[in-house]
Amino acid sequence: MIFGTPVSWFINEVIITVLFCIVLVHILKGEDSVHRLLELFLYMLTAGIFENIGVWQNIYDYSTCRIMMFGKVPIAALLVEGIILYSAMELMEKINVPKWVLPFGCGVLSSVQDMTLDPASVYDLHDIGGVTEGQWNWTAHYSGGFVDIPFFNFTGWLTMMLFFMLLCMVGRRVYQRKKKEWIGYVYPIFAMIGTLILQCTINMFLLFMVPIFPMYQKIPELIMLVVCFAVCIFCVLRFARYDIPYDAHRDRLMFMVPVFLHIYAMISIF
């Protein structure tokens, strides 16, 4: 144990914090850095609120033996979601998708990233006070799923990034047309509020096919996950232009970070 947290969890927090600092530096060196930072931090706040709602509803819980917590959620979990969002957004902008397609690309890439990160969190088990805990502990609704993680989890991350970035794209458009500085500071807040509302309303159908089926049913969840993946992948492949030159110094982050996270998660799992 280091500072009351298992060694592997501590190493995870250190790595994620370093990666997040690298992302911050990358943003500050880029264009429109203030608004990009606002989008990043407001997205992480959105994810933090939504995650705490999930813990409150007893859908899952996080071990509290962590150094940095936001309510009942480890801050490292929110940092990595911010890292994923930014690197996915950079990739979508580099392959030059239309603005309305960018949220779909960010959504599907985040979900794919979670398919290695989440099992690594669930199965990194330690005995804490006589109880075996992972970084992230699910309340089982059915057996199976994706390595025993419910399918709706991955659809949920896809839709949350999709909603947030879609609202940000609208906010960016209004800001560029109106040329009023206050809009640039306010639209990420509306993106956060709008995302939370959509997550609690229309998202019930996208995750569970409610009201056609009751919540937490394996087959409807799998169907909606496949549909969401298919729509997002089709949009990206159909409309990406690939006509912006690659700058190795500027653009390597969008490839290196996701690949590193996948490799690190796979090593942790095995």
C-alpha cells in the first residue's frame, strides 16, 4: 500500500496524471486553448456527476482506497476520460470529418478505449479490510456481458461523449457567428447541462431500449451497442476526408495516447 492505496492503483494514478499534464500542455500550445480547456474540464465534471449518480443508484461502486476522489469517484477515472476525449477529438479533426460527424467519432473511439481500460479496472483486485475489491466494482444485473461488464456501460460512454461534443459543436458554431466572447465561456456549461439531461432521458432508449424492454436486459443492450457502433463507424468512414497533412510533432499525441492506454490496460489485465 502507498498512501493507503494498493501499489498498482497508485501507479495507475501517477501514469494518468502525467498523461493528463501532457494533454494540458498540448492544448495550451494549440489554437483556441482557453475554450478547449473549458470543454475538457466541463466534460470531466459532466462525467463526474454522472458517475456519482451511478454509484448513488447502486449500479456500481468504486473503491474509496484512492488518493484523489471526486465524491465517490476516483479523479483518475475522470482524468482518463478527459484524455480520451481530447485525443479522439484531435484525431477526428486531423482526418477532417464534418463538424456534425466529429461527435460520432469521439463517441465510438472512447467506447473502444473503454473496452480495455474498464476490464483492467474491474479485475485489478486487492484484499482491502478482508474484502476483495477492484478499482471499479459492478453490481451484476445479468451474467455475461463484455467480460462480465454490462453492455450498456460501453454504449453509455459512447453517447455521453457524443452528446457533449455535439452540443459543443453547436456552441462553437454560435460563438464563431456571433463573435461574442461570453458565448465562448458559456457554451461548455450548456453542453454539460444538456448532456446530463439527455443522459437521463433519450439515453434510456439508446442504452436499454426503454420503454420497449425493461432495463438491464442483455440482448436489448447488445443490440443498441451494435447499432450505435455501426452508425458512428459508418459516419466516420463515409465522411472523413484525410486531406490534412500529418505533422509528426503536433499530431503524434492523438495516436500515442490511445495506443499507450490500450497496451497499459492489456498488460494490467494479464
